[in-house]
Amino acid sequence: MSNTLERLRALKKKKSPDVLNSTDRKSTLENLRSLIKKVESGSSPLSESKSEDLNQNGLLTEVMFEGPGQSIEDLIPGEICTTPLGKCFKVRTIYPWHHFQGNISINTVLDQDSSCLYQACTDKALKHLDFSQAIFFDTETTGLDTGAGTYIFLAGFGYFKDRSFI
């Protein structure tokens, strides 16, 4: 565990682009897989001293590993779906017409002129886009890099229907 933690700290500090060679990567992946199995079984993957060490570095807290693990369905309303590519967790949220995201009401999106998208993207198809007919797509990733090792871990699709945003 300490070698993995040291490697992750080195990556965070970006000491060099080749901090992890292929042997180090394999070892790190094996250690992380072992930790994941321990968490999935409901046991804490960390000793008390390791928990304290991680807390001091702000990486995680002991509270995350107290008691048996909880399933995502117990924490967030949604469902696990099986697809040809594996399982995923699906959440469907319906925001009413007057819902505010930050300081903007979602109903104001439909009043926007799409010509700004055309100018930014230089795609003629966007010049007369009807936002009420559009599908919005957003992702959360493990990083901003465009190379290997950057993965989408959360994808969201949204659209307007019957004076709501789904």
C-alpha cells in the first residue's frame, strides 16, 4: 500500500512524466484491484495507521471505510442496468420548468439564440438549432488529458419535454 501511495503522490506532484514504468503500473493496478475487492466485501482495506496517513494528505477519510459497504442504490435513487458492454447505474431526474441551476432558470435556455454556437463551432447546422429539440450531453472524466488513462466515469444526457428538463 505504501508503494502505491508514494507513486500516486509522485504523480500528483508531477515529478516526471515517466514516474510509473510498466512494472510499476502493473503493481499499482494489482494493489488497487486488491483494495477494491476489500471494499466490495465490506471490510476496510486500510489499517488504522494507514487511515491516519491518508487523512493527513487529504486523500480520503476513515469514515469512508466504517462499517459494511453500501450499494449505490441505497445512496442514490436509480437502477442498475445491464447493457451489451456491461452494467451501468442509471438515474433519471426531472427538473420542473422553473428549476434554477446556479442562478439561471432552465426555462431561459429555450430563449437563447443558437447563432453563438454557430460562431463558436463554425457548424452551419447549429445556426438555427432549436434547443427544445436538442439532446444535451455532459461527461465527468478522470482527467483533462486526451491520451490513454483518461476515462469517462459519468455521462449525462438531457432534453426538454413537456415544460421539464429530463
